[in-house]
Amino acid sequence: MLKLDDGFSPETSAKPTGNESLVERWILHKLNIAATQINTQLLERNFMAATTSAYNFWLYELCDVYIVDTSNLNELVEKTEALEKKISKLEKAIEKLKDSETSQEITMMTWQTADVAFNAIADFAWSHLSDAVKANLETLEIFDFSDLVYFNSRPRRFNSKSTLAAKSAYRTIHEDVRLVYVSVSELKKRTKEERHEVFHAVITAEHLEEFMKKLHFVCSGSEHPVFDHIRTCLLAYTYTVQNSQLRAQMSQ
């Protein structure tokens, strides 16, 4: 009783709660046996036997076993609670790590999608320039769309033949193609530093569709053929990566 603090409140019912430990169930079982024996012995007016039964229960089962084991049980409960707290912290850390990995995977997928789309747009734009324009650009050492964008972005003070030719050729490219190219280029730049270094990330169908919706939105719902070209390149890329992964799994 000396160990009970001021806030101790006894149970309102003597019925088991169902959460009793093994040693608690054991002592209740022994108590029931002792109570049955004592009641029978009292009815038989065998007071010595009743006293012996009560004494044996009190000393050999309650004191020697239950109370001693309860002190160990309290220590075990404290250790269990401490372990549960550690497990809870570990589970939270694992969930956080999973969220981080998921975020990195999405970032890598976004960068990979933008990278494939970037190259697809560049190929589309260059292929749709007239042969005469491309021939003229090549004489000025402008051999692809990346070169064209570079010279087009130079300030007008660089009034060289290459710069003027690039600006002239760039203006002939359809406005939607230029707009989607700039949008994808900016997206690629934003995700470049954040992306997780996992090569050939698979682009999911859901991610691809969401990406294409955003591109259409940028161009006010335009149905320019460049969008079909981008989608075809993204699907081809994903098909190639999935086949490579499948072959790698089969070779293991």
C-alpha cells in the first residue's frame, strides 16, 4: 500500500478486463482454487484446513510468486513501452524515408519526361525547317535546333550572319512549337538540380498523361502535330526502358 500514489483509483468492477498478463491470470486462477477450498472447509467446520489453505495461498502463491513476479513485470512493461516508442519513431522515420524516395522518384520522372520531350521538340522543329533554310544554317555552322536556339538567344548587338540567320529561321517555326519548347526547357532546368540520380526512370502512363495535359494547357488546348510527336517519343522511350528492365530481370 505504501507504493500506491495519491492518484491511485481501484477498478470499479472485479470482472477481468481481458487485458490481464499471464501472471495476473495465474494468480486469479489460484485465488479461485483457494476460495473454493476455504468455502468448502468452512462449511465442513474444518477451521484448521481453511486457515492452512488461506495461509498457503497468501505466502506461497501471492507473496512468493505473484508479488515477486509483478516487480519483474513492471520492469518488463517499462522496457516494452520504451521499445514501442522506439518502434514508433522508427516507423515514422521509415514513412518519411518512403515519402522522400517517392518525391525523388517523381522528380526524376518529371526530369526524364522533360528531357525526352525536349529532344522530341528539337527534332520536330528542325525537321520542319525547309531544306534551303537548313542548308543555309549549316554553312554558318548551325547544325541542329540547339545551335539555332543558342544563336537566336544572342543579343542583337551580335549582328553576325549566324545570329541574323538563326533569328530569321526561328521566327518561321510555329508559335505553339516555340511555346511548348520554352515551357519544357524551363521545367527541365527546374528539376535538374533536384532530380535523384536514377537513370532511365520509367515514365508511368498517369504521369505521361498529366504532362501532356499541362503542355496542352500552356498552348491553350492547341492540337498542333508537335504534341503527337512528343507523345510518340515518350511512349517509345518508356517501351524501350521497360523492355530493357524485363530483359535484365530474365537474365538474372
